[in-house]
Amino acid sequence: MSVRIRPATGADAAALAALAARTFRETYTGLHDPGELAAYLARAFGPERQAAELADPASPYLLAEADGALVGFAWLRFGPSPACAALPDPVEIARFYVAREWHGRGVAQALMAAALAEARRRGARSAWLGVWQQNARAIAFYRKAGFTVIGTMTWEHYSEPQDDWVMALDLDRSPDPAAPAGSRSPCGSGAPGASP
């Protein structure tokens, strides 16, 4: 298997939208009301929506390709950190997904390494993300990548809001997966939790 990580372009909008909807559905089907899941998918993913996101230079997407197929993506958003943490020069890992059949095959690790390298290249000194508190697989992956829990936030895209962990990583030093979780203060509402 050969994994290639590359920046997304406007030409990737349709393929990215399809993969984003698919991986979100794979992650959350059976865990949320089907009607609410379908409504969120319709709002959040589509070629026009992803084309608009791809056009923003402050929010780059990285794509993972394996054996010539698009199998994962990371969406970085440069801007302020959540209220619970005054992070220096932060970047948000706003979305991080890998197609289910590629889990456990090194794609997520390669994609995360590339995302953090791109963040550092653009001057970020810290990275953060939100992840659903019941997504144990994603939480374990982010811990292994060096992220630690620093607080909580509420994801309010369904009729019943869900609680996410806010996890952060200091990009100025080497990741330490054994670091303690840190304080867990509230961060307020936020975007969808990232998930490998």
C-alpha cells in the first residue's frame, strides 16, 4: 500500500464531499437519530459547500490517497482557540476522517503527521480539536498522537446537544502520549468533533 498526502484543490470538491458524507455516516449511523443525521449530512456536505471551504486559504484541506483512491482527509482552520484554553498560535483540526476499510492501516497516522507538519509550516504553535466523548476509538487515536483533554464543549447540531472533549497538542515540543489529561473546563459550543 502506498499512501500519498496532498493539499486539496477546488477540483476535489465533489470527491471530498462524497467521502466526507460517507465517513461521517460510517462513524455515527446507529448512534444518532437517523433523521437528524440525514439533515446534518445535507447541510454540512455537498460539492458547493466543500468548494466554498476549499476556497478559503486560512482553512486548508489535506487529502489522503491510497492505491489511487481518496481514503481520508483533514481540515485545518487557523484562528482563535476555544474559550477554555488560551492556546498560542492555534490551529483547529476541524475534521479528521479516514474511510472505515482503511482504519488500522497507517493512513490516519500519515494524515495526522502531515496535518501537524502543515500547521507548523504555517506558524501554528498549538493544535486543538473537538471529539465526541463517546467516540472511544477517535479519543484513543488522538491520545496516541499526543493530544490531551483540556476541556469540554457542546456540539449543538442535533435537537439534543452532545458533549465533546476539547483536546490539544503543544506543537512547540514533541508529543507525549503519556501526558496527563489536564483540566477539563467548559469551552462552550463548537463544531463537529473530529474523528479518524
